[in-house]
Amino acid sequence: MKAKDILLAIFVTAIWGANFSVIKLGLASIDPFLLAGIRFALCAIPAVFVLRRPQVSIGYLASYGLLFGVGLWGIVNLGIQAGLSAGIASLVLQFSAFFTILLGSVVFKESISRYQYAGIAVALGGLASIITITDGSVSVLGVALVVIGALSWSSANIIIKRAGTKDVLAFLVWSSLFSPIPLFAIAWLEHGAHVYVDTFSSLNWKAVFSILFQVYPTTLFGYWAWNRLLKTYPVSRVAPLSLLVPIFGMIGSVLIFGEHIGAPKIAATALIVLGLTIGLYGKHISSVILRRAQA
């Protein structure tokens, strides 16, 4: 990869990692589902008037919009509000990679390698160690909700693969049309109509910044840039850089909220990142090592 494209990939992962802390800023004054609803409403409009609708069935767009908007970000927002730190949320959400592997084996009959099984086992050890953290940055409910979000993200990945679209950004924008109404409806069912009045009356610069950051740098720019890189380079060169997301997630939480990073969190982070590395790239790494040993 060219140096400028490596820097672009790192920049995108830094945005995606920092996004968890930015979400937490918004949750200080906005309901979790309402925050996600505003995010996806702005992701869809006015972009749908610029990007042509991808040539896929409406069912794919609707199901992806529900899973990605409600099942992923609505639930992750709720998990952060339930007491999970932004850094830990960014780490736990990486389990979507393993859920995607497992769902792929069921839906597409893809085989699961021994490296993937080993990676899942190592990462589960990291998840177990997260639950034992007692510094106030972890709640069992928050972890459970983000795990559900990871499962929703994996299901959304399966849908976009089945849809077979090549224009992922347009797919994301058009599917975002189906996210806001359910998210707004859940907020209304939970709190009543006054949730909308309360939100706009208490809107401050942190909430506005949170919304705009989630919509433009995180979603629209981030997905455009990432998919541009995927079209330019082999997936094997681009995808490993996504392992930086939880690292930047932790750094963002430390800088913005002063989250304490002790030995238990370092160990949990190391185990989950190691598990992801083994599960996603273990076969490739071992083959490279073997070729070099033979040479």
C-alpha cells in the first residue's frame, strides 16, 4: 500500500475508535435510540438525492437498515448508557468478526478453520476477563447489550453479502432510510412524546458535535474511504488495519473521559486483539512463516 493510503486507513480507524467516546458525549443529553435515529436520518438525507439507489431488492435495504441502525447502533448506544465505557464497548464490539464467521458457516456453508476456533477461544478469554473488571467502567448488562450489537452487525454483514452490491456506500445510505422511524418509535414508547421536547430543549454543543461526528466523519466519510481502499488493494492488506479500532477506542476514552487503563484492561485488550489476529489472519501468518523457514 502507498504511504498516503496507509495513513488514510489509520485515520479512518482512529475516527471509528474515537466515535465510541463521541457517542458517549451525546448520550449525556440525548436518549440512546433517539441519538441513533437522528444519526441515520442525517446519513440518509440528503445523500439519497445524490447517490443512485443500488440495484438490490428493497428487502435487503430494509433488513440491513433495521439491523445496522436499530440492532447495532441503537443497542450499542444503550449498552454505553448502561455503564460500559467507550473503550470497552469498542473492544467488545469486535466480536462481530467471530459472529460473522459462525453465521457464514451456517448461511453460506463456509468451513471454520482451526485458527478461527483457536481465535474465538482466546478472545472469549478476553471477554471473560472484562466482566471481572470492577473499576466502574464495566457492567454486565452493558457487555451483554454490546454483544447483541455485535451479533446484529454480523447479521447485517451476511445480508450485504447476500445482496451482492458493489456500491457499499450507496447501500448504506439508502438502507439508512429504514432506521430512523423504528428508533424514534422505540424512544417514544419508552419515554413518551416529551422525549423529543426534552432533547431539543437540552441540546448543547456536545450533543450537536456528537451527532455531526457520527454522521459525516464516521459513517459517510469512513465508509467511503474504507471501501475505496478495499477496491484499490487486496482485502488481506486493508482488513488487518481494522484491528486498530479498539486501540483507538481505548485511547479516545482515556483522553476524553480519563478512563483508567490498568493491567486487567490491558490483558483483556491483548487477548481479544490476539484472538482476532489468530482467527482472521492466523492461516496467512503461519503460511508466511513457513515459506520463510523453507527459504
